[in-house]
Amino acid sequence: MDKIGCYEFLAEPFHCDFSGHLFMGHLGNHMLNAADFHSSARGFGMKYLMSINRSWVLSRLAIEMDEMPKQYTKFNVETWVESAMRYFTSRNFSVVGNDGHVYGYGRSIWAMIDTESRQPTDIFAIDNGAINNWIVNDKDCPIDKGGRVKMSDNAQLVRTIDTFYNDVDINGHINSVKYIEHVLDLWPLDWYRDHQIRRFEIAYVAEAHAGDQLSFYREETAVNEFCIRIVRKDGTECCRSKVIFI
């Protein structure tokens, strides 16, 4: 089996925005599905991990796109494990058309947790460190890994939302992709008529659950560059995000 997985998806029309291009949230979802397909076929996927009270949890995700696939376009998400440490592993993505056209790339960091204690657990304990057999360190992913999203105390409260059934995923907490959608909803439709998302980053810090109230604080840190902090009602910071438009 190849170390690099390649999975075909379709930009379904109801997964596309008013411009006829795939929503960033749906692209993120396709990347997460590709990650699960790849890991499951190689023995360390979610279905197996859940049977031993383990689970993958997304820690960081960065997506940088030159353009988004148009509706009805078939495209492939390639994914591979770049490195693995005891508690974290890095996984990369490329989004490529059937004609070889590269739309963009993604980088992600994942932690493996114990589903009962909710604490990080040893990745190498799974099948005697079998993940090491699938590491690819010679395939280029030419986008910035990103780092800590730095914000000042000048960030302004933009919106506070409640969370419900549709926000919750298989791990019982607010779905990673739902955060992406909520962040991108902070700008009005007219903004997207004139701006395209060049890069989206998100770093997950603490869990939120159904019924939690989330407040979004936004700060413009450069021209068309915004940082967002998402905070639970109890003051706990759940995640930070950075969005760069062109």
C-alpha cells in the first residue's frame, strides 16, 4: 500500500457558496475524511481506536488555496503523515484536480487522546509504533506551518452564539469544521463578493460542548489579515484562528 493516500471528491453544488466555489468548511471536512480513510486503511483509524478507548483529535489546521474547486468539479485530496512524536503527529494535504492542477495545500497537527480521561496518550503504543512505517518526509508541502496566533487586548467582541445538536461530532465536542464555519460567518456576504480566502488557520485549545455559549473576538492584525479568539461563557479560550484574504 502506498504511503500517500489519494481520494476523489466532488464539489457538490449544495456544498458551494454563492460564487459557485466549494465552501472552505466543506473542503476542511473533505481533508478530515481523507485523513480518516488513509489512517483506517493502515490500521490506526478512528473505528479501531474507538474500540480501545482512543481517538484522534485535531489540534491545528492550516489551509492555503490559490483557488477553490468549482461546483461539479471532481478533485483529489492527497494526504500523508509527515512526522510523528509521542503525543502528536503532523499530516499534510494537497488538493489536486484530475488534470493535475493544484488548487492548494493543507497542514494539520493531531493528538491521540484517551476517550475516558480526555488526556493525550502515546501514539507509538498503537501496534508497536506502526505509524512510523507510513511517514513520508520527502514530499513537499510548500505552505507555512504556521504558529501561535498572536492577538492583543484590542480584539473586539463581534458575535456570541449558542451551540446545538448539529455542532457536535463523534467525540462529543463541538466539531472542528463547525468552528471554521462560525469564524467565516463573522464577515457579511458583501465582503466575500470582493475578497477571497487565501489562507485559513485554526488552533484548538480546549473543548466546547453542546449548550456552551461561544463568543468571537476579532482583531485586524494587517491589511486583510484577521485573528479571532473563541471563548466559552466561563472564560475558557477554546481556539484561535487567523484568516488572510486577497
